[in-house]
Amino acid sequence: MNASPLLGTALSTIGVLIAGMAFLALLESAAPLHERGRWGRAHLGPNLALTFLTFATNLLWNAGILVLFAWLESRNLGLLHWLSLPPRAAVLVAVAAFDLAFYAAHVSWHMLPGLWRVHAVHHADPAVDVTTAIRQHPVEGVLRYAAIAAMGVAIGPTPAAFAIYRTASAVNALLEHANLRAPRALDALLSLVTTWPHFHKVHHSRSPELTHTNYGNLFSCWDRLFGTFTPSQRGRHVHYGLDGYDQPSLQSTAALLALPFRSEAREGDQRSFAITSSAKRRNPSRLSASER
């Protein structure tokens, strides 16, 4: 598989994402869900540094995944080849399968303390906006692509199907994190299918019973199906971040890269996972009078 077209496509995608971030940042200024405070300015440098680090590492992972899927396709390996689905149907099934794989992986990052310490870099942002979308630890990229690769080996998707999923996923990430105010009716309608504009904001709540819900990436159906759904209305009134990680010394780029390995992160595991199963079942679906 020729590397030049892969690199050109990847760089074009990065360019589109940067342009999308800039456009959404302008919209955030015009119609913010929350006014930009101190953290809205302070988090910009670390968020962009981690974003560009993710872009760089993802070039490698994307290339490896595409080579793997091209090899599977050349040998007609995987469920989709055996089912002989029409091309468009095969793409739709592949996109849904990748999204289900992400959902399962995402749940594991919250349930397993070692993985949570990596994923906490994303959750520790006290001000969620479009720059939060790709704020992640490099190890999380490995976890993401490992889940995609595992599903890909099982289903045998085309490289094109993978490219469609990754592009849709990246664009959706920008939308679901954007600090944009949306009409309640539009939010309720969109949350029936997808994870933006306010559905994913719930997931960034400082309250653990909300943080451990709404794991979906592209589609909200997985949360509804597996009992991790919280109504998107609650995303309008979320206090973002993680308790214990608001100190400026913990929000620098270097500190965020070191966060999974700090003793404070291990202690934070115990606070984050100290949730009773009854609280998980009871609290997320209950709206207060102000949220209705």
C-alpha cells in the first residue's frame, strides 16, 4: 500500500479538523453554552499542545490500521466478506461496529483504574469547549486504535469504511465538546441519534454518577441499549472537570502527560470509583425541576 496517498489524506483530514475547530470557536463566541471564564483561557495552551501531539501520533496509528485492513480485504477475511453484503450496507455495518467497539472500550477506561488514569487527562479539563475534543494522553490513542483494530480483525472492513468512521468520529468529537448553546427541542431531537450538542456534556460532569454515563461516540443508542443513558438536558448545567485536579500545576502540558503516573491519580481512582450501584441506577435519569 503506497504511503504517499495515505499521508496526503491524513494531512488533509488534519487540515479540515483545524479549520473546523477554528469555525466552531467563532460560533462558541457568538452563542456560548457557558461564558468563558478563567479556565477557558488557561486551558487553551495545554489543550492545543495535546491536540497536535495526538495528530502526530494518529498519523502512525491510522497508517498501521489502514495497512491491516487492506491486508484483510485482499484475503477476504472477516465477517463482512463472508456475508457478502452490498458495499454501502457493509460500510454502514462497519461504522456501527467500530462505534460499538469504541463504546465498550470507553466503558473499560472508566471501570479499570489503570485505564482511567490515562483517560482522566481528557476528563480533568475544567472548561469543556472545542479545544477539549482531542485533548488526550498519547496512551489513549493506543487504546482507541487497539479497540478499532480488534473489531476490524473480526469484521474485515474496507479501508474506506475505516476512513469514513474516523472522519465522522473526529468531526463529531468537535461538535459534542463545543461550548455551544442549542435549543432544547433540537437537543432532544438530536440526542435520539447522536451525542451532540449536550448529550456528551453530561459525561464531563464532575459528579461521578453522571461521568460514568453517556459513553457513546457517534451514536447514543449504545447507552440506551446498555443502561448507561442520562438525558441530554442534564448537559446544560454541568460542572466540568475532576475534583482534585484544578491546581494550575496539574493543568500544564507536562503535568497532564505525567498525570497517569502520579500518586495523586491513584488516590483519585478511589474517589472516582466510590459510587454505589444504586446511585448509578437512580440518579442519572432523574431531572431536577430546573433541568426539565
